[in-house]
Amino acid sequence: MQSIIRGNTYQGTNPATGGTTDYQNTETCYVRMSSLHSSFIQVHIGVGSSWPYNKVTKNFFADCDIKWGFDYEYKIQPGLQTVIILNCKFSQLSPYSMPNYKGASPQIHIETIDDSCRTFASTEKAAGRSVTELTIKVLCEQLKPINIPESEKTELINGFIQRRNIQNDDVLSAMCLFGFDYADFAQKKGISDEQVLIVLAKNNVDCSDFAQKKGINNDQVLNVQVKQAVDISGFVQKNGISIDQVTTAINNSGMSNEQAIITLVKSKLDTTAFAQNKGLSSDQIVIILAQSAVDVSDFSQKKGLSQDQVTLIMKNNGLSNDQILITLVKSKYDTSAFIQENNMKDEEIIILLSKNSLDYIDYAQKKGISDDQVLIALTKNNIDVQDFAQKKSMSNDNMLITLSKNNLDWSDFAQKKGVSNDKVISVLMKQDIDISAFVQKKGMTNDQIATVMISSGLSNEKALANLVKLNLNVSVFVQKKGLSNDQTLILLGKLNLDCVDFAKKKGISDDQVILLLARNNINVSDFAQKKQLSIEQVLATLMNNNFDYQSFVQSNNISNTQVISAASKCNKTLQEKQAILSKFTNLKLEQKEINGALIKHEYELVNERVIQFVNNKQNEIVLELAFKDALLESKQNEDDSAANEIKELKEKNLELEKQNVEIKLEYDKQIAEIKTNYTNELIKCKNEVEAHRKEFQLDLQKEQDKYKAEIEELKKTIETERTNENKLVELQKNKRVSDQEIDMNDTIANQLRMECEILQQQLIDEKQQHDEEQELMMQQFKLKNQRNTELQKQLSDEKKQRIIFFEQLEKKQSEITKQLESSIKEQASRIASLQRENQSLQSTLSALKEQIEKLNVQEYQKRIDLQTKQLGDKDEYITKLKEEIEKININQLQDKQIEKVLTILKSVDVSK
């Protein structure tokens, strides 16, 4: 349904709720009602914040101007009724200017775009349209069915354009594409007819009606439009314009050869005459088109060029792989071989296609590239992901998570999507993604973050983990959740998070933390490390508190020595320490080890105590002697009783010194005994340890040798595979070139093969004849030799003559051999000469093919027609000549056909 509102109130039914919505205003409001059958929406201005979709509605109180935008960002449920705001002019708009509004604060609602507009907009955006152009197109489309005068529609558009400072060309582009009256708009704006024609050409819109109304002839239109290097085929076909007219317009325009070629090819017009006139070869035209990323398929098909030939032309003329790939894609050629040959990566291809508005989504699907990988590649290269997200129906949450996990900036993305800070934090924390940068950027407080964690239903573990990651005080969260100190410490320990700071703030001792973590089967190693406590100190704490420390020892890979050392440091008696270690069955400690270790510890304790006792006694004696000496000095003049007392004191002093010596002797004796026992035990332990160590080293060396051999074998295998891959790539590259060379050389090879066979047969015959002659001579020689032996005694003179004869015979045989070798060399020279002659013939044949390609059959047709008039009685001959020329297929001429055509062409008297 659609409605036009003039006056104070508009009432429309909302089928989603069954209620009504009222609007009241002081000026004109144009509204169109539409059933929302698409979940694709566009956000506009809202007044107040109580509208149910206020998250996607912007508050606006300033100048009451409706802000337009074209946005793919938000989705709501299909089936709701909504209002499309086209234009709304309020002199003053506030929550109090619409007193009859039935509901909360007055709202200007959300604009929807139906499926047809959505598809169109997506297509146009892919074609490189600006957001402004798309917005105007939607505006024009929405205005078309409204029953108000055209002048008012134009006024609405003009107002929108003026407020946004939009260029006239953008407006014309939008209006002509929607069939809106762009001529009236152009006239009011003072836009020249030439500029209108240019805009129409750029948008591939037929300008025939406009030209006819304006009295512009076809040649004038051509003169304007060919300069834009766009497709003018529609105008040319509709108006029956010849290629000569187009060529004339191109020549008159002063445009470059490159622009002219692009115009002709885009318009699917014949380039032969223009190229011949400008001296442009097919290769040059291919390069011109490729440099401008124009589809070359139509041109190459007309010229009989294969995809491989087109690719080779681009390569040989220095075009980059990117340029070649774009040209192949636009020409709808198969790109797989080119991509493989040049080792192009999927990510760079996706970026290249997206930047050139080509279908990268289809490529990604064919290559099995996931949507997340495409999203990451686009984001890394600062390419808008809206169109991709819309086509793949990717949710905001999933996109946020994907970007965050790959360390990509998503704060701006969230802002564009209208996702609140709370929502962002909730989504990312549930995925254990670091949000510290986001929180810092948004300036969120500890209290706000804790509140979001609780309201989002985040578990205590994840909440604490994120707070520690953010280096925030966990007390606020703990207090709000009502967690005890023990519960908090246990959670922090389970998450392997820092317990030190929390325990310090709460006044909890290290021993308490260690026992709490150990009782809950939580690793205390990190806590001990941060507190710089040795593993023996931790173990001693557990032993002091009668904790079953065996699992702790096993999980922390604690050695026997460390266990014994920890036990020796306990605040226990020797018997209690022995009992603690005796219960430690997992490591199977021998009683000797336990006793030896404890004796060592007791020795150290006794040593410390004795040294302390001796030091104390010595200090006491020294002080007493010093005091007595001073006293004696002060009482030197006293009576004999004092002297006797001094004598007694000196005797006591001597006695104390004797006691001191005895104590030292006893001490030395005990120390020597303890040292002897300890040394014996230590030597025994060392021997056992050394034996175990050697055995372990042997086993370890065997394992290492085994692994080294396996690694070397793997390295050889990998190197072989890598070499094979490189060879395969090289062979694939060479194969294409070799295939062509093989095809070209097959004929030559066959001819040479036949000649070689003939020569070989001749050589075989000559050799056979020579062998027969030689065999005959050898037989004669044998007979003569036999006869010569019999008559040797009698015919000595004859023997000499025969020797001379055989010498001559050998010379003759040598001469025959030399003649044969010379004959073979002559035959080889003849073969080489034939090869060179064949190459010369191939070059001549190529030159003839190029010469025939340059023939303009149409010109010969005209000349033949002229000859037909001048040579009346040669009609039959000319008819035959025409038939022969029409049969010419330049791309498939065989050698005999070429000779035949050349013979006929040479017989024609061109001068006549």
C-alpha cells in the first residue's frame, strides 16, 4: 500500500502488532508504506530512543533534516511492517511537537529496500558505483510511483542534492538509469547537451530519444560519445550507423589510437580498417586492450588468436602477471594454467579480483577457500567486506571473532555495524579473545567491565581470566559475585593466572596459598616461581602440614635428592623425617639413602650448633678475661687478699682454657667421625649414580643415532620430492614451448627422415659392394699367399714382385676407404644443406602467411568488380577467381592452397 500525507495526521496499520502508528507534523510529509518482505534494511533518522529498533536508529534533534545513506549493515526479521521515509520537512521537530503520537517518543522509522532494489544495488556496487549514486537511484525509484507532480519530485531531489552537495553527473547517472526525466533536470541545472550525452554514454543508456528531442544528429552524438571510450554499440545498431561513420568520428575527435581501439572493441565493431590505417598489428591491439583491462575475447576470436597466443603476446610485451590475469578473467578464459605456471597465491588473486570488481567469491568457492580466509584477506588489504558479508550471510558475531582471532583491527568494524561495546566484550570474551586494546580505546572502567561480564552470563573462570589479561583488579568482580578468598584463589590457580597479587592484597601467607592450591590439585609451580620459592621449600611446606606430597612430586618431576633435601628442611625431629620419607614408596628410596641424607643434614645442624656454641663460649671467655684484666690493672695496689683472688681467677682461667681445649678435641673427633661416615656413604651413592648415568647415556646415544638416521632419511626424501617438484614445474613450462616446436618441426623432420633413409640405403649398398670386393680380394690374397708359400724357395724373384703388388693393393684399398669417408661427409653436408633450405622455405612460408593476412579481401572484391566491367568476356574467369578468394581461410591455409591463391592473384592485372 502507498499513501501520500498532506496535513496533520497519518495513520497506518502495523500487521506485526495489529496496532496503529500516528504521525503529526506541521508541514508536508511524503511516506510510502511497504510490506517488509526482505530482511535487508537501511537506517534513517529517529527522534527519541524508545523505538524498538533504536539500536539501528540514529537520534537527531539538530536541523530536522533527514539524512540519507545506503547501508548494508543491519538486519531485522522479515514480515514486519515499516515506513519508508522519502522526504520530511519539519520546521521544528522534537518529542513535544507531536502531541498526538500514540506511543512513546515520536519516531522517524527505518527504511527498507526490497529484494529487487537490493539485487540491483549489489550489482551496481560491484560495477564500481559510488554510494551517492546508489542512494539517488533508490530515491528516484521510490519517488516514481508516488502520485504527485513531477515538479514536486524534482524539487525533492534538488533539495536532497543541495544539502549533500552532490555533483550533477552523479544525479544524472542515477536518474537516467531509472528512466527519470533527466532532460528536465539538466535544463533546470543548466547542464549542456554534450555533458548529458557523456553521462548517458558512461552509463550505457540509449541517447536516441534525447538526441532526437534536442535535434542532435548521429554524427554529432558520435563525436561526443566516442571520446569516452565506452560501448556505443546500442546507439550504432539502433541508428544503422556504419563503421566508416564511427571511424570518421574517431578521427575527428582527436582521441588517441588506444582510446579508439578500446571504443571499437567495447562496441564489438571491426578494427581492421582503423588498425591498418594506423599501422597497428594484432599484437599491439591486444596489448592496448590488456593495459586497460578490456575483454579481448571478441577481438581475438575474430583474429583467430587462441588463449595461449593472447597470453604469450601479453607476456612478451612486458605486462605484469596481475594485468594478464585480469585480462584473462574479463575475457572469460580459463586461468588455471596461468595461475599454476606463475605460482600465484590464492590470497593475492582474491585481492586482485576484488579490487577490480570481479567475482572473487566464485573463485574462492572453486578453490575451496573458506569464508573466514576470504574475510581475513579482504580486511588485511583494507577492502570493504560489506558486500561479501551480505552475500555469504555472515553474522556480526562470527565476523568479529574471525577478525579478532587473526589479530586484525575490528573496533572500527564494530562501530560501523552498530554493535555496542557491551556486546563486543561479551562475544569476544566468550571466545577467549584479548579485548585489552578495545577496552583501552573505549575508556571502559573496571566496574563497567565487571558488570558486562556478569550480565552476559560469562563463567567465573572466563571472567577472571579476562580481568587478569586486562591487568585489572579482580576485587570488583569478586565482590559482585560474592566469592570468598579461597574460591578466588582456586579459580585463579585453575586458570594458571597470577595468585600472588591477590594473595598479597588479601594478606594471605605463601604457605596458605601453597596448601590451598595443592589440596585442590592445582599446580603451584608458577606461584612458587613468582615468589622465588625453591621446589624444596614448597615440598617442605607440604611435609610440615602432613600433606600427601607423593602426587606433587610425581607431577613436578622432583628428584630423590630434592625430596630428601626438602625433608631435611622440615621442622620435624629426625625420627619424624625418617617416617615421612619411609612412607614415600613411589620413588622406592632405600633406608641407606634416607639415613645418609638425614645424617648429612644432622651433621650440618650439629656443625652449625657446635660452631655457634664455641663462638659463644669464646666470646664469653674473651669478655670475662678482658673484664678481669681491667679489674687487675685497677687493683694492682690492693692487698695480698686481692692478689690471691687474682691468682685464683688466673687459675680458673687456665682451667677454662683446658676445658676449651677438651671441647675442641671432642668436637674435632665427632666431626672426623661424621665426615668419615658421610664420605663413605657419598662415595657409594656417587658410584651407583655414575653406573646409572653411563647406562642411561648408552641408551640415549643409541636412540639419538636412531633418530639421526631417520632424520637424514627424511631430509633426503624431502629434498628428492622438492627436486622432483621443481623438475615437474620446469617440464610443464618447457612442454608448452616444446609442443609448438615439435608441431612445427614434424614436417621438416619427416622430410629429413625420408632423405636420411635414402642416404642410409645408398651407404648400405655402397658398403655392401665394398665388402664384397674386399672379401673377393681377401680370397684372392689367400690363394696367392698359399701358392706363394709353395713356390717360395723356387720363385724368390716372383715373391718380391707379389709383395710389391700387395703393397699397391693395400694403397688402393686405403684410397677406396678415404673415398667412402669423403662420400659420407658429402652426404652429411647435403643433409645440412637440405635442412637450411627447409628452414628458408619455412621462413618464406611464414612471410607469405603474414602477407596474406594483410590482404584486404574487400578491396580485392572492389577491384574484381571493376575488372568485371572492363573485361566483359572474362566473366567466367572472374567468377572462378571470386570463388577461389571466398574459399580462402587465412587461419587454416595449407601450403598447396597458398601457392594456388598466389598464382591466381599474380595472374590478375591489378593496374586495370
